[in-house]
Amino acid sequence: MKNYPAPWGKLLVGTSLFSTLVCVGVSVAIALNSERGSGVEGIMIAAAALPIVILVVAVFFIVRGYVVTPDEIVVQRLLWSNRFERSRLQSASIDPDALRGSIRLIGNGGLFSFTGLFRSSKLGRYRAYVTDPSRTVILRFTDRVVVLSPHDPAAFVRDLTPRR
């Protein structure tokens, strides 16, 4: 079993910091500008809380790292893991431009991770579990494509390549 950390790249740090500041700023602005006794306090409280709820929910989808076992590739999240059978793995390749030109179909585009279902002309539909777009590895399985970003992409791919 080999563990690979999921380092945050500059893009993720910047996007997460900016998004966090915007969410907190919006919450504070709504809370400070809501009129007491106007009859809409409940709505204003909900409006002020929504950006904070978005931040808290996004935290749960953080990618903490990746584990390669003899049978699986595991994406470690905050409270759960996503598992992929190595027996279905067809290829693993390093591609620092894997996310370029992609469209997010559903998921998170930079608030603590780049995760979810994406589409690109190069990869088709794929799942991303990425924290640093400059370290991306493309995993092609028999039934799906997955993009990860381990700290050491070359060692990660080496560990997935069967020895002959």
C-alpha cells in the first residue's frame, strides 16, 4: 500500500481563498444590512447563512490524498473514500493539461477542490478528484475515465504499471 498526498496548487489556493472571502463577506453584509422588525428576519437569516453553508458543504468534498493498494486506487475524502478497482485499469498517464478545455457538468470548480463530472474533447466525460491541475494523472478504466493529482505523478503512475 502506497500513500500519495494531494497537494493544493496555486490555482486552488487562490480560488479557495477568494471564494471564502466572498462567501464570508456576503454573509456579513447581509447580516449587517438586514432591518430588524421588518417581518423578513427569517429570510434574511437564511440568506446570510447560505454562503457559510456552501463553505461547510464544500469542505466535506476535499480530496486529502490517494492510496494505491494491490487491488484498488482509493481517493481519500474528508469523511469517505472513492474506490476504483485496479483490475479495470487500462492505462495511467501523466498529463498536466488534462483539465484544459474542460466543462464542469456537475461538481466543484475550485472551492477546496476540483471535483465532479467534467467533459472535454480530449477525454470525453470523466470524473475529477484534483487539487493541483499541474500534476494531473489520467486513469482510463474499462468503464470510465478518472483524473487525479498526486504529489508525485511519475511515482504514482510507476506504482500502477504492472511489472513484467
